[in-house]
Amino acid sequence: MLARLALGNVRKSLADFGIYFLTVMLGVAVFYAFNSMTAQQGVLAFSQTQDKMFELLGMVIDGVSVFIAFVLVFLVVYANSFLVKRRKREFGLYLTLGMSTGDVVKIVALESLIVGAASLAVGLLAGLGLSQLLLMLTSALFQADVAAASGFSFVFSVDALAETVAVFAAIFALAALLNARTVAKARLIDLLHAESRVE
């Protein structure tokens, strides 16, 4: 029942969840694409000097991806808390109708899981496309030929995929814990009158 209710809530609030979906999807795509750049070294024919330059670029990209991860933590947690704040009255109505606080927390977690899983899947597909564009850009920048006979090579990085899934699973877990705390600590009267209060 809770899963059906969570799915219905996501469908009903597509406009609100759409912003969250796009934020996470773009974040996943960029994170995967940047982390998959080191896998390009296997399909590009570099000279020895270019190889060293590409390794240096890989170290810079590792630092940038850590920065991107911190920015994404902030964005996902903020977007999640924004959604919870907009829906406090709805959660208050659930509690008024006899639902337990634990059930409301489960609904919020299931909604985050549904939207998060969808945005992760679409973001990874978009990241694959973006990584192919980065491959072409890298080969043009370093004037390196693609090592495949056809001049095109599809690059898929298992390490980048695993890292992206792990980072976003940790971000979603953090966001779910913060949401659960917000809903569990709120008093019913505060939830019902949340819309009349100015932030």
C-alpha cells in the first residue's frame, strides 16, 4: 500500500519531482562522464608525451569529480528538503488520518527511491553519451587517433559506473535520513500550518 501511495504521489507531483529528477540526472551524467575519462586512454593512440599529459589531466579530473560530488550532495539534499517542506501539510493530513510517523517516513523514502532510481538510470545513459562526446573532444584536443580500425570506439567504464552508483547511493541515503528526521521531529500542528509560515 505504501509503495502504491508513494508512486501515486510521484505521478501527482510530477512538476515538483521533475526539478529533482533533472538535477540528479544531470549530476549523474556529468559525474559519470568525468570519471570515465581515464578509460579513454585505452582507445586513444597517444605519443609518450601526450600519455603523460593525459595522466596529469586524469589527476585534475579526479579532483574536479570530488568537487562535483560535494556540489551534488548539496544540490540533492537541498532539493529533497525543498520537496519535504512543500509537502508538510500533506504529511500532516496523513498523520491526522491515522498513519503512523514511521509510515509517513517510509512514504518519503520510497518517493525518493523511485525518483532517485529513475534519475540514476537516465543519468547513466546520458553520461554514456556525454562520455562519447568527451572522447571525441579529447582526441581532437590531443590530436590523437582512435585506436579502433573504424575510427570510432565505444568507451564504457565499469569503474566510473561503480563509483557513480556508490556516490549517489550514499547521497540518497543521507537525503533519506535527513527527510526522515525532519518528518519524525515535526509536530502535527506545525505540519498542518506549514503553508502559512514564511521561511
